[in-house]
Amino acid sequence: MNPIRRPGSAAWLATALLFAAGCGSTLVDHGARPELIALVCAPAQVACDGRCLACTPPSNAASACEAGGCGFSCNAGFNRCSPDACTAESGTSCGPTCTDCTGAAPAHSSPVCSSAHACDFQCAPGFLRDGGQCVRAVAVSAGYGHACALTTTGAVKCWGANYLGQLGDGSTVDRADPVPVALPLAATQVSSGYSHTCALLAGQVYCWGDNTFGEIGDGTTTTRTLPVLVAGLPPIASVGAGGAGITSVSAAHTCAIAVSGALYCWGSNGSGQLGDGGTNVGLRPVRVTALAAGLLPDLVTCGGRHTCALAGGAVHCWGANDSGQLGIGSTNAQSVPTVPAVSSGTTALASGENHSCAVTGGALLCWGLDTSGQVDAGSPTTGAFLSPHAPALGPFFPSSVAGGRAHTCAVDAALDPADLKCFGANPHGQLGGTGSLVNVTLLPPRTALAVTAGGDHTCALTSEGGIQCWGVNDRGQLGSGVFGGESPDPGYVTGR
């Protein structure tokens, strides 16, 4: 234990001097060292080796001491590409070495400098990025808050809402730029549902995203952020994921047509939309009760709580019918396909949340809920059409049709450029303009091959293989590279 010494005693003074000596300096020493006194310069001057210099930096730079004299440092986003100037960072002046990235950019792209200050590229409008190349799209499918495209290489790219893994990139992060889906093989078809997506690969179906009602078809109700194989199916020719426009997660199902012509569905079945005669959830595919004798389905579409199939020109629908979405002249639900909505002559078919449309005999017919004018823009107060109805569109000969949550779009490909009309609900610009019936003007070359409608957004595949989208963008569903807002004006999905 150290002894306690009384202040003021000789021993106390000796101890204090000893501690002071151990500090290695004195108050007098500190006061005599000029380097410890900070040099204060005027705001327009820069401190440099003990002097204050008045320096004039170039544009986009700040003054700095350099080699004992005036110098400068470039502002953020600018690089020193010459001794006396700062150049904006770009694909031709990337990183501290001001690299020209032009030579590294593939065909149909322009060089860019990444956020990591490294060479990268962005595909030209109308092209999607697939690894190190820029490719065209051959199909696009919109879900409630997301969309996916199939490219010429068989890759699937998705963007928009991803809170349940519906983009298939292994995450639950929304994306404003298209991201690749981790598929084991090249795909030949893609179909987006409310919050899940499915693709066809070499006759097999892979699905990902929400699985609350078994819509993934893997025998579980576990959400999948990566694609999983739907087991127990024969070789498949076509697949359709339901609920692209639905507003309730309680409706989610998927259907697929086998090469043999047999029809299989799985997922939500509370209204009989699986077509197996019951209402039990199908965690795995179930066989749909056969259509009329000799009819084999060519196309299947899934709405909110109903399903429709095109077979031999006839349209059969089953499931919920509270709004006449089956088109059979009543509101009686059907758990198996029996009464046809259209008996012959149909070449295209689409299902929205509570309505359906078909191209029959060169004309457009729609039926079901019409409270927003999604069946006929001229009569949005009708409530519902229980049987197929021809909307008042003027001279129009549609080749394809799409149904969203509460809007409809159709393409007249006979014209050049093709005529694209959208009608129904339009609070977010999902019709591509203002009003309840819009003649959509796409960006050049303006020729639409196909259209797909989501919850409150719409996308079109153009003749050159580009994708243009419009409507709400709160989850990045327009694929424009930014989140938020809405746009009634079509814009290209980004190639970043």
C-alpha cells in the first residue's frame, strides 16, 4: 500500500516533481513549439506548408495544397483526367485512371462507370441485359406488382415487387431493374401470378414466390425465393399462373397443359378454380375434370378465383362466378368446366381479377365485373355482364388481349403501327393515358406484338423485342431503374 503524504511537506513536493519529470515536457516547452499552433487562413485561401495561399481551382474541384503550392482535388463524381481539369465520371472516363470503357461494351450497349468506379455497360433501349450481352425479349408477363420477361436466350428476367420472392433471385428485395432468375435450364415460357411466378423448362414447370395456398405446387406452403420443380406432372406444353390482377392473397393458383392435352391445376381452390369438382386446396397438381368430349385445351388463363381454357375455339370457365366472370349467363359457380362461355371461333383469351375477355371471330368479347369499365368503358355503372359482351371500341380487330385487376388491353396487329387500346380503371395511368378508354402511343417504333396487364400497371412487347411499361411504380414494376411515382407514358424497361 502506498503511504499517504500530507500536501505541502517536503516528501509531497519531491513526489510531485518526480511525476512532473516523468511527463517528458513542461508548460514552458509547449508554449515554445510553433508547430502546435494551427494556421488559420481566409475562406478563399488554402493552408500549405505554413503559408496561406490564394488558389483558383478549375471547375468541379476544390483547392488543395499540392507539392508545396496550389493544387486541386476533384469533386465527387469527377476524375482528374488531365493536369488542369476535372472530367465528369462516365463510361469514357471511369475511375481514378480515367479508363475509356468503350472497348468492353458489347453490341447494342453503351459503356457506363459503375458505383464501384469500374467499367460496365447498359443495353440500348429495347434490349435486356443477359450476363455480358444485350438481348431481345420474346415474351412478357405481368403479376400484381411485378413483371417477368423471357429473352431470346431462354433467360428469365424479373422486376418489381419481391416481398415474397416472386422475382426468383433468392432475395425478398424489390428491384427496379430486371434481375435474372436462377433457372437450371433455358426457359420457353414464363407466367406471373399475384405474387408468384412459373416458367416452363424442357417440359417441366418451375415456380417461385408466394406459396401460402400451394400455388408453387411442391407439396408445401413454404415461400420460395428460388425456383423449385413442380413434381408429379407429365411433360407440359403450356403453363399459366393465376391472379395477375387480384387484390386478395387468398386467390392464387396455377394451371398447366400437358403435351397429351390433359389439364392440371394446383393452389387455392375455395371457389372451385382448380376444376376437380371440389374446393380443397391443391398443394400438388390435380387433374381438371375433362372438357367436352374431343376438346383438348390450347390455352389456359387464371383469374382471381376463376380459370378459363380455350379448346377447339370454345371457351370454358370454372370457379367463382359472383360477378359473372364465367360468362354463362348466371352467377352460379362451377367447380368443373361444363357450360361454355363461347362455343366457337375464339383465337385469344385472357382473365383478370373478376372478368375475362376473348378474341372471337375477329372481335373482342368480355364478361364479368364492370364497375370500372373493364368490360365496356362506355358502361362502367352496369355492375356486371353475365354473358360475353362486345365493348364499344370503334373499328378494331384485336389479335391479343390482357386482363388486369380492373382494366383490359387489346392489340390490333392489322395496323402499322399496331393499335393498342386499354380501358377500365385508370387511377395510376395503367391505361397509358387519360380517360377510361385510351389509344396507347408507344415509343417508336410503336408496334405492339402483345400486351400484359398487372394490378395497376401494364407492359407491352414491341415488334423489335423491347418491353415498354406504364402505370404505378411504387415497387419498381415499370422496370425503369427507379422506384416510386406513376407514369401514364410508356417507357422502356431498362437494360442495366
